[in-house]
Amino acid sequence: MDEITRQYRDALRLLFILARAGEPTTSTSAVADAVTVISSEKKLQKMDFWVRNPDHLAYALLEAYREQGDTVLLTQAKSIAGSEEPEIRRDAMLKYLYGAYEPLDTALAPLFSYGLARMLRDVNTKQRTYFLLPKGLEIADRMAKELPEARWYSDRSTLVGEFCKDKSGDQLAKWQYSHPSYAGAKNGETIGSIASEVRQRVAELEAGRA
């Protein structure tokens, strides 16, 4: 994949994460006209990992189902595991000291330069906060209607947003570290696929419910 195509895909994915997985802003938001916000880079990175690694998202859904007993979570995990999504949508990430990580500046640059999103950095804590602007939501909505590829990103980011709602970046990190292949990956090593394991687990759960 050439650099321009890669940057376009990354920007598209992050646009939909902001549009579909961001929290609604309030009247006291630091960016007055923003429509959604993601409160930290850590949370954005964790959401990005789950969009890029559907098998790990399915595992988290299964873990949540085990804890909560909500069959909607099982249905969502089953839908992912029963498709080719874990293979054709997988976009592997490397493991660093604090989990899956990839620099976001290059991917976000088009969103900032075209007035679709904005980032603020706290001068004291250095924490970054990401805002989607009205033009960004307009573009995301139009692309989701007109482009099949964009529609998948819209749907998947919506699911990730539902799962991550009201959770901090640290809480999401704990969910991701709960799988041994993620926790055990060495610094600078690719986090491996767990698609086969997830499919087996779904099959066992389905058999147990029969």
C-alpha cells in the first residue's frame, strides 16, 4: 500500500471513530462548535486498535458477555467471528510499553487541515483531547451513505463507541491486556491475531446454549 493510500485510509478510519465513537460535547466544551469529543490520546488509540483488529474486539465482547450475560454482546461477537472480517479488516498494530500504539499525527493531519477535527493539548498535563467539528460530521454522514467502504467504518466505529462509552483509556487498556497474546507481546512486536480462538469460543458458547 502506497503512503498516500495509507494516509487516506487512516484518516477515514479516525474520522469515523471521532464521528461515531466520540462522546457528545457539552455547553462547556473547550471547542464551542465541536459535536463530539474523545478525551485522551490513550482512549483514541484503544478504540483504533479495536477497529483495526476485529478479533480482539470480539474477544472483549465475549468477556463482557461472560460478566454481564447480555446476549446482545454474544450476538455482536458471533457476527464478527462468523465472517471474514478478522482477516480482511485486520490492520495489525505494534505493542509498545503501554499497549498497541501508532503515531496519529500523520493520519489526523488531513482532518485538521480541512477543518473536520481539532486537537487541544493541555499545557500542564500534556493530555490531548480530540474534537470533531460540524463539517467533519457532515462529511462522515455523507460518506457513510454513498461509499460502501466508509459504511463499514461507520458501523464498526459505532459498535466500538457503544462498548467504550463512559470508559477511560485506562479502563480500555485493562480490557485489551486481559488477553495473553496482547499482554505477552514484546515491545516493538506485532500483536497477533486471535481469530481462531475467538471462533472456537463462540462455537463452544453456542453449543452450551443449545
